Amino acid sequence: MPTDDIIPTTQAPWRDIAMVCGKCSRKLKGGFGKKGKHDLAEVLKGALKEAGQRRQLRVVEVGCLGLCPKRAVTAVSSARPDQVLAVPKGSDPMLVLTQLNPAAAAVP
Ligand code: FES
């Protein structure tokens, strides 16, 4: 148990976090990628890797964000928590990344 009043921090390798609702993803049962078989978090991670931007944005699946759109997946960037996306099935992952974090969609 730490004796100080300050909780230690660690430098993260990424600059932003995108939270994707896992419950929305399970309800859609895929819906993204070329054949529509992958979930949104998977295709976003793949697009970031392809663009060489994995350090720019960390994609994590979270529980229900409370908006629960029909036939879409809720996603939000920690940098802009007031702008929640309801990503429709089949959306282009680069378009989603551009809206979540424009720097993450930029190819270096
Ligand atoms: S189930 Fe995804 S926001 Fe509620």
C-alpha cells in the first residue's frame, strides 16, 4: 500500500483513446470489414496498423455508453467526449478514424 498521497502515473505510448461499445458490437454481430464479419474495434485497430498510427490512438472496447443506437455502434474519443458517434454498419474505418481523431487517420 503506497504511503504517499499521490497515486503514481505512467507515461502512455498513445495520445488518445477511442472507446467502442462492446454491447453495440455484440448486437450487430460483426457488420464491418470487407465481408462485414468483423466488429468495429477490430477494423479500427487494423486501419490504425495499416496507417502506421497505432501510437496515435488506442482503441478499447467498453461497456454500454448509454446511447444505444439501433443498427450502429457507439464510439467516442477521450479527446472529445461530447461528440459521440453512432457508427452505422459497414462504415469505412478510415472515415470513422477521421471523425474520432483526425491525426490518427493521417498516413505519415
Ligand atoms: S449498447 Fe452500446 S451504447 Fe448502449
